[in-house]
Amino acid sequence: MCAARANPHYQDLRNRIDSIITQDFSAATEYATVFEEHRKVYTYGQTWNFEAYSSKKKYVCHLLPTCSCLSSVAERAHCTSDID
């Protein structure tokens, strides 16, 4: 064993550094879980194709049911999702 590694001061510093690194990685792992609920949005954004979207006809009736506050409006308007 190297003389420096046998030094109690070195061992104390090494233990404190190891502890801080372990705590930081633990905190980073916990922080990263916050983003898990947004993974679907990220994945959708990565696979969404603007050209395919823009080539289709759009109807307001298709958008109304996606908004819970407007779904009753869509029902009253007799909107159906089978319009292409």
C-alpha cells in the first residue's frame, strides 16, 4: 500500500469524496424520474411526421373530442371520428 493511502487524512478525504459522489448520483437518479411521465410526449415528438399530417384534410370535429372541455360540443354537433 502506498504511504499516502495509509494516511488517515487521505482515507477521510477519499471516504467523503465517495460519499458525495454517491449522494449526487442518487439525487440525479431521483431527479431523472420526474421526466418519465413526459416520455410519451417526447417519443411522439420524435416520431411525428409533419408531411403526413399536413397531407391529410383536417376537420374541427376531429379536434373537439380530444379536449375534454369541448367533447360535449362535439357530441351536440354530431361529429364523428370516421371523417377522413
